[in-house]
Amino acid sequence: MNLQVFDENIFFESDHLLSKWGFADGTLLDNLLRQNGYGHMAESNDEWYEFSRRVLCEVVEMFVCTKIHNGIKPYRMATSHNPIRVYEVDGRHVTDYADPPILQPLTVSVPKEVILETAVHLYAARFTPSGEIVSHMVRSEWATAVATQHGWDE
């Protein structure tokens, strides 16, 4: 695969984990993926939708959420908007706050190279053995290990 990485990082605003429209309404990584070998997947195709969403969810869980200093519990949701959010911050449900909680740091940078490496692994495993498309709701083994380590599924 011919990688076209010009800027070294993508910056993720941590408060996007609290928003329905966060991470460019769930499409933050779409252009990077299209420009680096995945443009052949039609946007109207479920395969593209699930793949691009799964890459976003995995990257955010593994490389953004793990950098946040607050105690958070992320979750994936089936939606046409931002598919990765947090439901708990510092032991309280997000709806228990009068004002949205402030996540620290405000911004987390992730190297594009790491994002594209994640995409390569997920692309290789985008179908089940019976040929079904793997949903973005399904964590990879790597992301599952990260979630377990951080206690996000408790």
C-alpha cells in the first residue's frame, strides 16, 4: 500500500467524546482512509461504512481514550452520527453533570502512521469466516484487551 502521509498527526478533540456530532459526525478519518488505499470502497456500500466507523472507534478507544486523564468509560453506538462516545466521566454518568465535564487533555494527537496501521489490520479482518461484514460495534482483539485493561466493560 502506498501511504500518502503529509502531516504527521491527526488531532482529536477529547470533548468530541461527549457529542453526537463529534469527530466530524463520525467521518474524521474518511479522507485519510480514502487517500491511502481505501478509496475503492463505495461510500454507499455497507462495507465502507462499517470499515471507516470501525477504524474511528478502534483508534479513539486505543489511542485517544487511553490518553485522557479523567476516568472515562467509552462505548460504541449504532448511529449515523458519531459512533464512539463516553457515558461516564470520573465515576458519574455524563447526564449527571449540570455542564458538560471537561476532559483532559483537550486534544490528543495520533500519528497518521498508527491510524493507517490500524486500518490495515481491520481491513484484513473486515469479514467473518461466513462472509458477513464485521460491524463497527465489534471490537478487535486488540481493542478488547485495551478495554479490559482499563475496566471499560465493567
